[in-house]
Amino acid sequence: MNVMPFPKPRRLGKVNVPTVTLAHGGGGKAMKDLIDDVFVSAFDNGTLAPLEDQARIDLAAVAAQGDRLAFTTDSFVVDPVVFPGGDIGKLAVCGTVNDLAVGGARPLYLSCAAIIEEGVSLDLLRQIAGSMAEAARDAGVGIVTGDTKVVHKGACDKLFLTTTGVGVSGKVWNSAPSRRPGDMVLVNGLLGDHGAAILGARGDMALESPIESDCAALHGLIEALLAAAPGTRALRDATRGGLATVLNEIADASDTEIEIDETTTPIREEVKGFCEILGLDPLYLANEGKVAAVVPPEEADAALSAMQAHPLGAGTRIIGTVKDGEPGRVTMRTVFGGRRIVDMLVGEQLPRIC
């Protein structure tokens, strides 16, 4: 893409203290050094380099990739900020990329606003910024603008991130009324890993778990799915509230019933055991690398093959069908041969993870 390059390289500032102080949010040299040291050095690209109050993007280059602009924003708060399989930085990039991808858009640019608690380690910030930069490179997107604020100790939990994403798409294809009885529901692998990884990482339940977060950018997988199954009815990333919540949203939006099968719904045994100990339902656990897809029956085999051929979809399964039943209801056929209602999450499933 054509971007306006920064006309002259400059020497980046450096922070020489171990932790963030309120001076780093004061707008002066200390703040400039923090931004240079932590963010600019990690996110370096031609669009970001001028460090103005906005990123200027070549519209012709964007329009050449699609005629509809996709735009999303999300905030990320998680404890701990570093967990098995990722950290808040990777989570912010992948989560925003996925919000664009499930609308059929190709992600292009991100912004990042950071609210930092006084006293946070500079090494931790550099680690998280590096993780964001790596995730953005892997996803083929640029972090091109942002903002930094420092708040008093106790005013936030170490670090809060808000990322906004811009992408393009060629068509709008997943309108709610298009779901029809007989459509198949697919997920691209094991469910609940992210939620279990966060809970295990907190260490306040005296539980040991090898489970890692599934945090990943899904746009490549989704592109493969849409190429194989252009009639795809809907896509949703199953984040907070888990699979159960997004299936209820899909069923409610299209006035259909969805039935899933417990025997084909992929959940690792460790997550099942984890949930049994804590009294949780894995269908409501958060995921950060899982997508639920509704496809027409004549394209289900092609969709399954395309997703299974992708590294992030090797565990893809057909888990259920859309039915002409009670509008807005989701049910599960259990391993015992009965059926149970899988309702929308009411309140929050404790302990909260984000």
C-alpha cells in the first residue's frame, strides 16, 4: 500500500527506570520516551512513524481490496495480563482481527490505546508490546496509531488496552434471516481452552493445569471457509459467554432452533475435569481462537474439508443443525440420549476472566 513515509529517521527515546511513573503520562519528555521505547520501537511502520494525532491511509489502495469498509473496536481487561499461550497484547490484536474476520472482512489496520497503572514494570510493557507487534505481523495488519495514558496506582489493573480495527470486504453475506432449517453448525476445534487457561493462571484455586489459551487470528481460516462455502450463513467468534451464547444469538436473530450434539462438540478432557471441579459449564467458557459457522447443508462437506486443511481448523467438527423448532432456542442432545436446553448466559459465570 502507498503510505506517506516519515521524511527523516529520528533517534527514539529510552526509559531508564524500571517502572512506570505518573510522569510518563504527563505529556512531556518522559511520556515521549515511554511511547518511543515501548510502542514505537515495537510497532514501527511507515504509517505510524510521523506520530501525529491520526494515521493517514491511501484510500485508493484500500478500495482496491473491497468496496465496503469494516470498522470495529474492543477493550481488553484480563487478570493475569500474561497467561499460558498468550498475553493481553496478543489477545487485543487477535480479538480485533477476529471481529473483522467474522463479518467477512480482510483486516488491514489497528489502533491501540493503552491505560497503564503507575508502578507497572517497563519490562512487562515491552513484553506485551512485542507480543502485539508479533501478532500483528502474523496477521498481516499494521498498528498505525494510538494513545497512552498513565493512571494512579489502583485506578486500573496493571494495563487496559483498547484496539480499533479497520478492514475491507467485497460483500455483506451474513444477514440474520438467512439461516434455514437443515443448515449445519461447525466449530473449528476444542472449546473452552482460553477460559480454563486464564482461571488456571490465577493460581488462587490451588489447581494445576497444562491448558493453554487458544488465542489466534482467524481471518486466514475464515477466508478458506468462505472460498469453499460461499453460501455460509453466519460466523461468530465464541469469546465471552462461549459457544452457548453465540449460538443463542444466532438462533434468536433468525427465529430458528439450533440443536447440537454433545458427542461431537469438541472439549478436551482436562477442560471438562476443570469445569467439574469448579462447577462450570465449558459451553460458556471464553474462547479466543474459535469460530462458530452456520453453512447450508450442500456446502457442509466442502466447508469441513477446507477448515480441517487449515492449521487453525484441524479439529473442526460438525456439531449440530438448524431446526424448524421453537424460535430462539438452543438444545443439546446429551451422551445419555436426552436433550437439555442450552440457555443464554444470565449474569456472569464466575470467577470472571475478563
